[in-house]
Amino acid sequence: MTTKVIKLSPKNPDPKAIANAVDVLKSGGLVCFPTETVYGLGADSFNVPAIQRLFEAKQRPSDNPLIVHVGDFREVSLFAGDIPPKAKTLAGQFWPGPLTLVLQGKETVPDIVRAALRTVALRVPNHAVALALIREFGSGVVAPSANLSGRPSPTTAAHVLDDLRGKVDLILDAGSTEIGIESTVLDVTVDPPVILREGGLTREQIEQMIGPVRSTDSMELLKRSPGTRHRHYAPRAKLMIVGSTMEIESIAKSGKKIGVIFHSFEPSSFEAKNARKLGADVKKFAHDIFDAIRELDEKGVDVILVEQVKERGIGVAVMQRLRKGEE
Ligand code: TXA
Ligand code: MG
């Protein structure tokens, strides 16, 4: 299969390009598209053979369910039955945006979408290209991040091509994504709701609207979101979080080829040919972290050392991913 790439404006996408992408989805094809978080790998949420191909393209374990992307809140009723008041409040406030709500799924939602769970995950992404595509399509687009399973999520079309060239029909290229890490996944089938994955929307923003939410322990996470037990966010190189330049020096002495991603260190105080400085502001750090990991991985380093960030705001989600990447 040859993968076609269409470049389009992130703010005013060409309707012809969108119509073309909708045709591909309607005929059972796979279309990668940008969202405000990361690039997604889209398929028709009711086309089981197409979704099987999606799982194959990504090499995704079948127990990891998919997020259905919808055009607006009304479309939710195609997929979920019981919508609790807190879910309505959150959708009203944060959609379109980086929040995925886990709701009671309707029986009509194919098993492959929800990995045979009773629930279904839904979100309305905040990106003109994604919205145009999903709204024009009209009945839900499943879209995991458009990377090979286990690898860091893609924030540019080039990342998508690196992982999925020849395995998808079309990539809509609208430049790099704004947030750079994935949506927050919140299970609202229980009260208080449970955060299954930290992400682009912070816990504080959620709690301001609906009061306290819970975190999960690993047993509960396994039950509610079985796919999270698989390896995630991992480069080929070993990933390690570091807190000081001294740690870098001691690892460098072991003779390993190291890469460093940092935001506050003085680069003169450690030795590494492959170093990448990211913005000190944690939002900028989040925007570039997956790109930096992929870049150093391409350079063939043995270890990627990443300077820790403060666990505040989106920094919580960044650290959660780095820890997963270390596993
Ligand atoms: O920002 C994002 O969420 C991106 C963009 C493309 O929208 N998508 C994304 O999809 O990150 P994916 O498949 O890489 O991650 C989906 C997460 C996984 O952790 C999965 O286990 C969880 O959502 N999930 C999906 N359906 C679920 C369900 N019914 N119950 C619990 N967790 C679910
Ligand atoms: Mg993913």
C-alpha cells in the first residue's frame, strides 16, 4: 500500500482534502489526522474489518480499547447510553478539548472498539482538521495515537510516516500538534470519577468544575483500562529520568552513548554530544518531549536521560509518561 500525504492548513483546511479523507474512511480505509494533542490513526467506528486493519497497522494488543472521536456532544448518544450530570458538565466546559470521557457503552458499539468492556471512551478534539473530518464523516471515528504500539505518540506527520508508512492510506499533514501529549482519560461511570490517564487537561481544571476526582491504584487501573499494562512511550534506547547533572556524568562514565533532554541544566556541566534543550515552561516541554525522544532515538544513543519536570499542571502528565517510558 502506498501512503498518500496531503498537506493542509491547520486553521482552514481545504474542503476537498477533507472530502477525500471522508471517502477513504467510508470505504474502510485508514486516515491519520492531527488533533490538538497528538496525531490520531482514524477508522470508521462501525467498520470492524477496517478496525482490525488499524490494530494490525499499529501492532496494538487487542485488549487495549479505542477512543471514539465525535463531532459534538449530540453524537455521544450513538455510543453511550447513560450520561451522568458530571459528564455533561465536563463536556459542556471542555469539549472540544483534551478530555476523554469513559461512559457506559451502547450494545451497538462493536466489541473491538471497547476491547469487550462495557464502557466506551469518547472525545471531541479541538482541531479544525480533526473536527472537519469527524463532522463530515458524521458517525464516530476511532483513533488511537498514530504510532506503532509502545512508541512515543506522534506530534508531526513525519513521526507518523516513520511508524506507519505503507500501512495507512492517507495522512493529513497540518504541522505539529499544539499540546504534544495525549488527552486526559476520565472514567465517569463511577462517582467520584477516576482519572485513568493524566493528560492535556489538568486535574485542577476538572476538579474546579465537578469537585474531587480519584486516582487509580494499579489493580483498579487494570480492571478499568486493561490496555494500560502494556509498554508505552518507550524509545528503542533506554529511557531514564534524572534530577541532576551529576547523575548524567556518572552514567556517561559507564561508556554508554548517551542523549540528554533538559530544560534547566547548564549544558557545560555535563558531557553529551546528543543533547536537546527544551523550553523551561512545562507546556513548551510537553509540546516537544516526544519529538526530542524520537530525535535522540534516531541518533542511535543507548540511553536517553530526561531532566525531570515539576509535577504541577501538565507536568503531572509529562512525568507519568516518562515513568511509563522507563519501565
Ligand atoms: O489525545 C488522545 O487521546 C489521542 C488523540 C488521537 O485523540 N488518542 C489516544 O488514543 O491517545 P490511544 O489509543 O493511544 O489511548 C487511548 C487510551 C488508552 O489508555 C486506552 O486504554 C484508554 O484510552 N481507553 C480507551 N477506551 C477505554 C475504555 N472503554 N475504558 C477505559 N480506558 C479506555
Ligand atoms: Mg497511544
